[in-house]
Amino acid sequence: MIDFKNTDFKGHKVIMRVDFNVPLSASFIVTDDTRIRAAIPTIKKILLDGGSVVLMSHLGRPKGGYETKFSLKHILSTLESLLEGPVIKFADDCISVDAYKLSSELKEGEVLLLENLRFYPEEEKGDPSFAKKLSIHGDIYINDAFGTAHREHASTATIARYFNSEHKGFGYLMSAEVENATKLLNDAKKPVTAIVGGAKVSDKIQLLEKLIDTMDNILIGGGMAYTFIAAQGGKIGKSLFEPEYTELALKILSKANANNTKIYLPVDSVIADNFSAEANHKIVSSNDIPGQWMGLDIGPEAIMLYSNVIKSSKTILWNGPMGVFEFDKFSTGTFSIANAVAEATDEGAFSLIGGGDSVSAINKSGLENRVSYVSTGGGAMLEFLEGKVLPGIKAIQD
Ligand code: AMP
């Protein structure tokens, strides 16, 4: 596998998988350019070396053919302004005769963006002949799309078999994601604390099971906390509840106990009389939520306890919000935790924010520069932390 940083790309044409699956407004304006921004250093390095780049990505979930709303042409101007300079060409089909003409005529320092890969159903099927057609666009394959590394698709995995180990590798983003997650799992300074939240236990069971092996503390928040509380006999009113997971929740608690991993559940909650931003709210013990009310955030006592644990930790993983932070009244828990993570990081802790909504929470809190690493890959980071082998990583390493 190529050592990206120390490779000179002069004279090479790189076919590069990026994750430009960005949100667009109704008038097709990019509303959050984080993912495009994340790929820029890798693209720039190749161009500065004197190479050229053919970019490929998916966007949204097209049904298997061309749909204007999912065209990557909508992101061209954003890419152009972030790259500051080079000519960017666009192929309106990723494997057409025109696309090959454009890639074969690409000159040093130029960029070609291919149309949405998922306009071909073969992409998600990991189809070898489609992957081979994509591979023809370049003589080196670089994968910098960590967000899709958990998918075994043509452009993320299958394509790698058409390049030998001296002609394929990870870009800067992919390397950073892998390095930071590996550091957290294998090289963590103790005490190590995981903060796990979000809506459902069912989404995080595998993560919790894996974390019990490596963490000293696990702080549980969000909707998933209530299945644990109910499993132990607490009254949770109308809070989120997955009855089929109560047994597993108890098993996790006893496994943690046997492993000397301390699991914390929120002692108090901010409860609401309905699921809305305008709901009435009050603070009660999480074990004693009245029948028609639901827990939508961790309470002040839980915040204090969790913050103390976080601030005495040397390594911190945060996955999932502590409450319905999209509603102001129920965002205090999540933002207080973000603050505690930032303060611990200021004091020298290593902190990784990995997975979906905790990433948007940290960005919304404006503290993203006061944590050690914010992952770009929601599902991919979750699977990596669960200990799974990601096809996009394996394909390069094979
Ligand atoms: P996840 O994608 O699993 O990290 O879940 C994130 C979502 O969980 C966010 O949209 C939150 O609004 C939601 N969430 C967090 N806490 C709760 C709660 N106590 N009840 C219902 N939904 C919650």
C-alpha cells in the first residue's frame, strides 16, 4: 500500500474515491461543505506534486438511473472555490466514452469530477466489471472516503483489486480517521471514558459490548438510557423504550460489572409532556417519570456527575447526543457534555467525537476546535469502533 504522504504523484493520474455526499438545499446549493472540505488536502497534495485527479463519489440515494436532484454537478462551484484555482472538468456519466476522453486528456494539475456513481446500480452491488471500468480512469487508486468505507461497493472496495499494492492507498482523511480510531482502541491512556447516547439501544448494542472490553467508564445518555432504567425496574413513563432489549441491557450491565467497567445511567432527567420544542418540562429522578411524561435530556445532577468523570479522563470517545438537542429546552445535557469534553481536552486528554449526531452537536456548540478529532464517518466510525473490518480499508491493505 502506498505511503500517501511520501509518494510523489508527478505524472500520475489518480482515480480517487471521495465522499461528496453533502446536503443540498431545494435550489441545489450545498448547505454543509464539511465532507468536500475534508478531501481538499489530499487532492491538493496530488496536484501540487504535478499529478492529476479523477474524483468519484455518490450523492444521495438515486433509484438506479439519472436523477437531476442527485447530480454531482450541483457541488462543482463549491469544489471549485475550496480548491482555489485548478481547472475542474465534469463528466456527466462516470463510464461513458466522453468520460474516458476527458480523463485521458487530463493534464498535470487538472481535476475531473465524474457524475454520481449510484446512477449505476452496479456501484452498490460491488460489480467487478463496473469497478474495472472505473479503474481505467487512473493509474493509481486512492480512497479518501471514510464515510463509505463500511460499504463493499464497486468504487470503495472492488476497484482496489485492479491495482497492485504500489498503486493504491489511503488519502490524508482516511489515514487520519484510521489512526485516531486505532489510537482510541489500542493505545489509550487511562482512564478511558466512552459517552454513548442517541435514540436507540438497538443501534448501539454492538458498540457497548465492544467498549466494555476497553473502557474504564461508560456514560449512557439519550433515549437509550431509558431501556436500561426500565430493565432495572425504574418507572420511565412514555420515554423511548425497547422492551425486547431489556434482557440484553441487563446482560451488558452485569458483563461491565465483571469487567470492572463502570456504567453510569443518568440519575435525573429533563422530562416533557409531549415530544416537541414547546413541551412543558421539569426535572425528576430518572427512575420515577410520571406516566404521560418522557425523558428528553439528562438532568443537572447527571450533568455534574458525567462532567466530573469526563474531566478526570485521559481518553474520551463520544458517540451520540445526551438528549433531543435539536430542541433548545432539551439541549443542555448535550452541550454541557460537549463543554466538559473540550475542557478535558484543554487539560491534555485525547478526545474523539465519532458518529452522526454527536458530530453535529459538537459543531453546533462551536467547540469542534477544542476536541482532538471529529470523525467524518458516522456509520463507518461506529463499525470501526465495534471492531468490524471495513471493506474499504481491507481492500487497500490486501
Ligand atoms: P443517534 O443517531 O442514534 O445518535 O440518535 C440521535 C437522535 O437521538 C437525535 O436526533 C436525538 O434527538 C435523539 N434522542 C436523543 N435523546 C433522546 C431521547 N431522550 N428521546 C428521544 N430521542 C432522543
